[in-house]
Amino acid sequence: MEKTQKKGTVKFFNGKQIPLEMHKVRIVQSLKLVPVERRLEAIGEAGYNSFLMGTKDIFLDMLTDSGTNAMSDEQLSKMFVADDAYAGSQSFVKFQKSVSHVFGKNLLLPVHQGRAAENIISQIFVRQGSVIPMNYHFTTTLAHIQLNGGRVVELFTPEAMKIKSAHPFKGNIDVVRLEELIKKTGTENIPFIRMEASTNLIGGQPFSMDNLKNVRRVADKYKLIIVLDASLIGENAFFIQKREQGYEERSIGFILKEMCDLCDMVYFSGRKVSSSRGGAICTNNIDLYNKMKDLVPLYEGFLTYGGISIREIEAMTVGLYETLDEDVVGQSPSFINYAANELDKLGIPVILPGGALGCHVDAKQFLAHIPQADYPAGALVAAFYIISGIRGMERGTMSSIRDEQGNDILADLELMRLAFPRRVFTLSQVEYLIDRLNWLFHNKELVGGIKFVEEPPVLRFFTGRLAPIGNWPEKLVAKFKADFGDSL
Ligand code: F0G
């Protein structure tokens, strides 16, 4: 059944293809662009790790869209009518209704954020020797599965690793290899198949409905369950509507429901999916629900708040309904698409087609002179911050792990991610980004590698400290000043 009407798109008389904002800005936060000398100091103080920077030194914060999307007036207003209660809050009842309306799942376990859902799912279903097939891992997913003795097997298609491609669904899982893996591993060792919507680490690339239907067929054949990471599900649904034959006239609501109907368990980070905070696991299977439910009061909070503030539960509820609106879920992808295509025209290597979450620059090509062991993506993030004040995130070998011998496991893709939180940045800010990245591309030989000086054993990219190899940052700043004079 259709949930919402499909909307039309706006075309321009002059033929230009620029994204048009379907919202107006009514509350603003001022930004400061500190001078390049301060930016050089700031990245040094942060150990060349953008996670360790303070926002006072940042102009455009493109680290992530997690918890940084703009909220709507409806969301903010509902936060004031929150029914604060330790147990039995009526705000939670509203949340249940929204999850059931949007995802079609009636049993709901609230958690404080996405990785908390991963903790509970992994603790309950993953055992020593378990194998979890998936289209691609996410950092926190991998960490939780490994912590519980499991192993991740990624079954992406060759298209996923092509930086520039015309393939509309680079997030698809290879169903033939999936079936081979199941036969080889034995169903008793596979607690679930995981599908991630708008696959984060390979450039926010979606899977198709057809692919998910094929995974369902395999899962049914071998009596396996499918767990869907729905943190970026709105965008995946938007891409299905825009790119998959047979879905052009379907509403986002219809597509979302169909995706969730194909999966046994759905979990999400509310920080991404609904422009708020929080997260949840939902299902229609009472056995799955019962297995997990006791861990919610243990790790998160009582079953009707799960460690989320009740105000955020109200905001998440409204945010979920807003996910049905293609203007909302399409805003970030349309800006990303614009940026990616403009950068491509300048010869800058970016992931194409544009995906969800952010514009991804291929550091392997951009900084081809830096060996992967010297973290080119991390170096690119640092260099780009120095010359622009824009904070991106490393998604490459720095975000990877070491093998048992202590050697870096080189990442498949070496990316600088520039996140586009929903409805936060304007098109002129995007033009600034393109201009500065173009300048850096013309001066890329000035950038060198970086190395760890403090390296934590788990999720090292969050808090690890690094240093430049040589004095390339100073040389970069000197060239910037020579070219831009007293410009910030
Ligand atoms: N799954 C996916 C696909 C995610 O992108 C994230 C978070 C999580 C799970 C974990 O959710 O942060 O609420 O605990 N991604 C953020 C990012 C951190 O910046 O990509 P969380």
C-alpha cells in the first residue's frame, strides 16, 4: 500500500542541474574561518587526527552526518512535549507507532545509538567461530562481531571497488558467492546475514531491491535470518526510487516498507536516520525480540527509553515520519551528487556515482606518490583541513586494523569522506569546498604521508595520534600564502 505520494522534480529553464533546497533556514549558527597559520597549529595539536580537533578551529564540519543533521521545526517543537518517565513513557508509545508505520516492525527495543544495537545483536547471536556474511562492514559492526569471536566475510561485487562507475547499485551483495559461502561454512555457523543500507565505507553506495529479494531467497532456502543496518535506509530508498526499474513511481514509504518486510530484524542509528539521537532494534519475530530484550535494561536503560533522552525520542519519532518525504531523504544525496560531478569535471578522483552521506575523494589516486602504509587518506584529510578549514574524515587504512603479526591490513579503498549532514550547508559553501580541493589537487605533490605516534589497539582512528613524515605541512602553508595572499 502506498504510504505517501511521490513528488515531482524542479527543472531549470537554463538547463543547469543544481540541487534546489526545499526548506528555509530559520535558525543559524555563525561560523568562523581561522587563519591558515592557526589551522596548521590546530591540526598539530590534534595529532593529525581530525577526530581530535575542536570545532572552534573548524569552518565547515564535514566529519560526519551523525547527530549533526539539521532538525525540522516539527522535531524541535515536539521535544517540549516529551513525557518524561523512567517507565511507561507515552513518548515511547509514539515512537513504537512511528517505527511500525515506517518500517512495518511492531516489536521495538530502544538503544542509545547504533553501535549499542550492534553490541546487543552481537552478544546474543555471535559465537566463537561464527561467520557473518555481509555486503560490507562498518567499523563498529566489525569491532562488535570480532569482540564476540565472530568473523566478517564481505561479499561485495567487483563494481564496488571501482572508484568511477556508472553502476547504480555498488552496495549489492554477490548472491552467488553468498550461497557458496553458506554451503562451505554450514548454516549452524552463520547466525545471520547482514545487509547495510547505503553502504557507508564504500562511499554510501546503495543496494537494489532486486538484490535484497535475492538475498531473501537464499536466506529462505537455508533458513537463515537477515539483519538490516538501516542507519542510512532513507537514502537507499531514495536511490531505489531514482535508479531502479519498476520503482520510479513508488513513494519512499512504499519502498522502505518493502525493504524492511524482506528482513527479519532491522536496527538503526537515530543519529543518522532521523536527524536526532538514539537508535533501536525492531522485528516482528517474538523469539528474536525475547532473546535480546534483557540486555536493554542491562546496558542501555529501561525498555521504554533505552538510554535515550525522552526529548530525543520525540524528535526521533517525528524524524522517522519525515524519512517518508523524498525532499528530506534526497537533500544530502542531491548535494553530494552535485559536488561529486563538479569535482569529476575538474579531474579530481571521487567516487561515482555520488552516494549517500558524503562526497568521497579517492586518496590513492589523488596522492598516488604516498604509499598506502603512510596513510594517504589521513594525510589528505589533514592537508585539506589546513588549506580550507573543512574537517573531513579518513576512511582508509588508518580506520583499518593490524593483522596478527602487527602489519597494517591495507584498506580496499583509501578515502577522504566529506560528509554532507542533511540541510546544514549551502550551495556556496559547497562551491568553496570545490575551489579549495581544486587548488590542493594542483599542489598535491606538496603533501606527504603521516605515521602513528600513539596507537590504541581498538578503533585506533578515533583517538590515535599521528605526525607528518617530514615538514610538508609548513611547505604547503607557504605555497598557500604565496597563492592566496592575505585570504583566509
Ligand atoms: N551502522 C552504520 C551504517 C553507520 O554509519 C553507523 C555510524 C553505525 C552503524 C553506528 O551508529 O554512531 O549511532 O553508534 N556511522 C557514523 C559515521 C559514526 O560517521 O559514519 P552510531
